[in-house]
Amino acid sequence: MPERTWKAAFGEVGRSAARHKLASAIIAVAVVGSFAGIAWAGTGSAKIASPADKPAAAFSVPVLGPSGVGTSRVSLGSYAGKPLIVNFFASWCPPCKQETPLLARFYHAEHGKIALVGLDENDSLANALKFTSHEGVSYPVGWDPGILAASAYGVSGLPQTFFLDARHRIVLRIYGAVTTADLSKGVALATRSAAG
């Protein structure tokens, strides 16, 4: 009888281990899939347009200047009646490093046709200053280390860019690094109602 009990116990241990291996394998696949999804979302390959006529959230954050953060602020209200591009980024974000030189060149070439504001999120002041200086950013940048503006816009990953029309309605939202084609499309949508 004791031999049978031991045999049954070992059998149960074996069946239990097999069940745990299966459960562990399922959990491992789910975790790997989640990390793959997060990595893919950060590559900038997913670009999704937002529904038109969604109002943009107001923001007001300190301006990031050449010598740090001053007392002046950058806000949505400062651009009343004007189409606007709002770019959420950070110095530590690889796709942001890819798109920021493009945005700097775009602003230099298109300055006066459409306004562009960068909002540096969840970043250190030293890194933000070094990054914007190195990339030749001349458009206004707001410093938002507490991610208040990003939260108001529903930004959960960087970079993200919003194109607003003159009424400050979101006409396009780009997840990931913007391209020249994205900028052309967004500007056309943002300025269409102002021209018509």
C-alpha cells in the first residue's frame, strides 16, 4: 500500500508540473507579445489619424530657453485663431531623435505659414537643453517634466504629434516619428479651413 501511495503521489507531482509548464509557457508568450507590441509602438510605424473636430486640450507650461526655464510660458491660448502643430517628445526617446531634426528644418522653412510647438515630456532639464540645442530647435518648446500636457492629450508614448486647425480642433494625430509626408498632410488639413 505505501508503494502505491508513493507512486500516486509522484504521478500527481508529474501532472502538476506539466500543468505549471503549460501555464508558464502561456504567460511567457503573453509577456513576450506585450513587449513586442510596446517595442513596435515605439518605432513610429503606427500612424493613425484622429477623428476631425475633436477639441484640443488647453496647456500652459514654462518655456525651455537656451539658459533653462524662464518665467514665460508657452500655451495653446497664445496661438488663438492660428493653425498649430503640437509635438510631444523627450531627449531620451529614440524616435524623437529621428524626427526632431526634420521638425527643426520644417520650422525653419515654413516659419510663418503654420506655428509649431514642442512639448518636452518627463525629461531632465539638462538633457532637454542639450538635446534641443544639438538638434537646432528654434521653435518654441515647453518643458513639462510632470507630463501634465501629455496626460491632457492622452499621450502614453512618445513621440506624438497633433495637427490643430485655426479653431484648435485636432484634425490629425500621428503616433511615432513624423515624416515629410505626415507634415504635408497635417498642414494641408490644419490650414484647409483657414483658407476656405
